[in-house]
Amino acid sequence: MSINLFTEEEIIELRKNKYVKKVSSKGITYTDEFKKIFIDENCNGKLPRIIFEECGFNIDIIGMQRVKSSANRWRTAFKNGGAAKLTDTRKYNNGRPVEKNMTLEEKYKKLEAKIKLLQAENELLKKLDMIERRVLRKK
């Protein structure tokens, strides 16, 4: 997220671009199509600024830092998972875990895993406590 906020005029201009999915005063959400175009063009040697300009973005409005950070984020996502990682998944995931569709067996396994994690955490805290006591005794 950038410190530079968009004015109402800039937001209106950015919304006119077909590669903008959503824009607010704080940020831009680009379309998946634009991200794929960007990766294709960038792999062919074009610079991020040129790609943005050719797709109708005004760099003076967006800012070079947004261009660089978007480019880095998309290249990393593409390198780690291909074109599928460029897709915006927020519309499919609301952040709440799905428990309605879980069977009793799945719920049981999930709870067992949680218990093991908590037990490991307790063991770690016990070891840290013992180490602290040793250090304090030496002083």
C-alpha cells in the first residue's frame, strides 16, 4: 500500500482503463488479464514502465514505486506457481474456514493436529523456562 493517495480525478481516470478491476484512494486492483499480459511482455524483455504505459496507464498518477512493487510481486508469484498464482482469489475465499462440509473424521484429524501443535508449544515453553532459570542461577 502506498502512502500517496489518489485524488477523485485520478480515481476516475484509472477506472476508465480496461485493465483496472477496482481502484480506491489507497490502491489499485488490476485484472488477471493485465497480469498475464505483463508477465508475457516482461519475459520478452520489456520493462515494467513501458508495459504499463502501453496498456494505457499514466505513470505520473500510478507512481513508479507501485509499478516496481507490482512487477516484483507478479514475477515472484509466476515463478512460484505459474499463471494460476496471478489470479485474484479474494472473490473465492472469504477467510473463514469451511467446517460445514467436513466429516467427523476430518474434524477429528484437525483437532488431533491442533492438540499436537499445542503440546509441542508447551514443551518449547517449558524448555525456554528451564534455560531462563539456568541463566538466572549463574548470575
